[in-house]
Amino acid sequence: VGGSVRVPAAFCGVCGFRPTSGRLSRDGVFPPSGQMVGVASSAGVLGKDVGSIVSLFRVFYSDYAWKYDASVVQMKFDEEAYGSSKPLKVGYYVSDGFFPATPACARAVREAVARLESRGHTVVKFDPPDVSHGMKLFFNLLTADGGKGLLKSLEGEVLDVSVQGFSDSLKDSGRLYERKHVQKMLRKKGWSRMADIHEQLPERTVEQLWGYQNERMCLLRKFVQTLKDQGIEAFVTPQHVMMAPAYDHVATTGMTLCYTQIFNLLDFPAGIVPITRATEEDQEAMRGWPLNTTVEQYGERAARLTAQGRIYPPQSDPIEECVRKNMSEGVVGMP
């Protein structure tokens, strides 16, 4: 939920696609997908290229699907739309205001839109609305039961370090004293992003859950209206804040999934395609990160938007430092 197909595809340099929920059957899917309301989970596909994924979805989006699962939307693969050569207006961004992409990932976006532009499409920079608020909603809805459903599904499992950290956070969030103590400590250090997300993990009442559901719908309408107002028909984003980190760092960088998690919250279809590989210049550019990517996206507005609390300033928190460590050396040649 939030990148289980797209992130492995990005880290391995292959293609991946997450359709809108309800387009693929959930039969046999890992239990959490049926427990959460508000964060739409969906099965997805990884493939060596776009053509392979298209071939598979031509089968999935057929009479066969809804013949055996009545919950699947009865909508066939749109051959006309897929085969169309009509130029599109494509938006793009390199920072979502929550966690700026590292230079290599930002460059991949620029290269992708340059290729689109060379093929006759119109490309424009796009500021995604209220992603920081969206990430708070994501974690509120994901763990509205205090994480009990997720923790229950992990009972009896041997947890590696990539899962244990998240499991421990959920357990700690249910302890009132520890929750307040941790948030106070994080804010004192200036790590507001970590504190804000930690505040979203405790169990919620039904009334609160309904309120967050309403906020999600408001954000969805705002996002869609922003796209309509600018005439944007598709958009390109970083695949992740960074490329594949060291295995034992995955558990401490969950917030860097924001570029995939937001589309689960909005329930948009989203895909991954490989574009380029990291260079020495990308590693060198980490000296100016995260400010360089923030300024590339927001320009002179960055300081004002930060002061208004609409985007996060550089935090130098453990997550940023982990990203910096992983992206400052040893990544040349990685997808």
C-alpha cells in the first residue's frame, strides 16, 4: 500500500504499474488491502517493458475478470486511447513540498519531459497541491485503528529490519506518554516533518475517521480541479526521493515513499518507467541538496511557502541524513 509495485520497479530499473483500485481482483491479495478505508490498495504488475505490461492488462481488463469477481469494474482495455498519437499537455514536478527528490531523481524527471516535448507534447511545471497535508492524511487513514490490522497480519512472521522499524513505531504510537514525549523531542530538534507524521499514527475514533475521509475527498477534488484548470492530462514525478538505499536503511526512510503514497491516497493510476542512471554529477549535486531541488521547483517562492508552512524546509533529521549518506557515494550507474 503506497508503492509495493512502483518502488521495487524503480529500484530495479524495470517498469511497473498500479491501476485504480477496483480494476484488478483482490482475491488472494495480502490481508491489509481489505482492512483499510481511505487509502486505496491495488494489485499491480512489474514488467521488463511497457509492452509486456500492456499485454497483461489486455487480459486483465477483459470479460474474464468480472466473470469471476463481481467487485471488479467492468471496463475493458481502451485500445483507442492507448493507440492515440494526440499530443498531450503534461505537467511535471521535482519536489512535492513534503520531501524534495535528490538530484539524480530530479534529473530523471527533466529527461523524461524533454523526451515528451521532443515528440510534440506540451510540458509545463506543476505544483502539486497540499501534498504535505496529504501525507498526514495518508498515515491517519492507514493507521486509523492504531495499526492493529497491520500488526495482526504480521503475527507469527519473522520481521526483517525493513519491517521491524515500522512495526515498532505503530506499537509505540499507542502509548500516550511515549507518543507525546517523542513528538516533543522531535520538535525541539527542529524535525517537524518527523513529528507531524508521528502525530498521525495513534488510533482514531469513528468520528475522526469520517472527518479524515472528508478531508481526503476535499484534497482529491482540489488536486483534480488544479489539473483541469491548467489543462494537464498527465504528469511526471520522481519515482522516489532517492534510488535504492542500503538494505538496512529501508526501515528508517518510510517517508521517502511520498511520491508513490500520494497516488494511493488519491487513488490515481500510476506507473514507473526507467529513464536514466545516476552519474558522478548527481553525487556531487548532493552537496546542495535538499535546497537545490526545492529552489528548482519553487524558485523565489520557496522562502514564502516555507514560512507559510506549505512546504518543509531542510530538516537535517535522521531521514534526510540517511538519504544523503546513500546518495552521496556508490550510486553511479544505478537506475
